Amino acid sequence: MRAGEVDGRDYYFVDRARFDAMVSQGAFLEWAKVFDNRYGTPRAPVEAMLDQGRDVLFDIDWQGTQQLHQARPEDLVRVFILPPSIAALHARLHSRAQDRQT
């Protein structure tokens, strides 16, 4: 959890064992391991919204998008938004000051 984040508001935080169990049970539409952390989109609430005819917007990387395409291709519209330049991306990440520098 980052400073200021609240479980159930910003994200739902689970321990690694629970996350791995959820992966095994197919509980995620998409998931990834990033810098030794795991992130995923729970299947049940998203599918409930889609089944009600509602749209769902994701802010995920291209790998997650590929997983969504495999899970629900009939419901997916892909839009990729890129920063104006690599320098702008670097400046945004640096000013955020929440990630390790490599």
C-alpha cells in the first residue's frame, strides 16, 4: 500500500498466498507481477457490470489488455494513450517519486 491508499477504496489488498489462490481459481480477468508486486482485476464484479449492459474502463498495460481480449473479446474496445515523449514519461514518473529508480 502506498501512503494515503485505503483498502477497499483505492484497491483491494490481499496477501500473496490469497492472490496466488485467486489466480489458481481463475478469479482475475487479468493479472500481472510487476516489480515483485502482484496486481489483478477481479472477474466477478466486472462481469456483473458487463452482464447488466454497463461499460467498464480499465487503466492497465498492454499485457493486461491482451488477457482481457482472451477472456472477453466480444466486449473489448482497446484504446492506448501514450505520453507525448519519452522525456515527458520520465518526468512524470520522476515527479511521482513513488517507484524505484533503475
